[in-house]
Amino acid sequence: MQTRGKVFDDLSQLMTNAMGVAQGAREEAETAMKGWVDRFLADRDLVTREEFEAVRAMAQKAREENEALKARIAALEGK
């Protein structure tokens, strides 16, 4: 019986070590994939949401100023 308990203990230890190795491999794969995705997106010269919203606000303000200037020119030409 003592031998059987030792075998189970050894098997249990082996499984625990295998799970640790698998966990480490998973974390390493996740890190590598995240790095690849970050590099891929950086190479595409994409803008962030904040940058997009800032440019959008500037464009809206420019359109509003353009409309105001058109109205002013029309009023001046009407005189």
C-alpha cells in the first residue's frame, strides 16, 4: 500500500508541475500576441478615439465659422 500512495503522490506532483508549465506557456503566448497586435496597430498609423473626437470638434467649429462668414458676406453684398 505504501508504494501505491507514493505513486499517486508522484503522479499528483507531476500533474501539478505540468499545469504550472501550461499556465506559464499560456501567459507567454498572451504576452507575445498582445505585443504583436500592438505593433500591428502602431504600424497602421491609426488614430485614437480621443484624437478623432478632437479633430471632429475642430471640423464642426470650422463649419460653423464658415457658415457665419457666408452669411456675413451675403449681408455685405446685399447692401
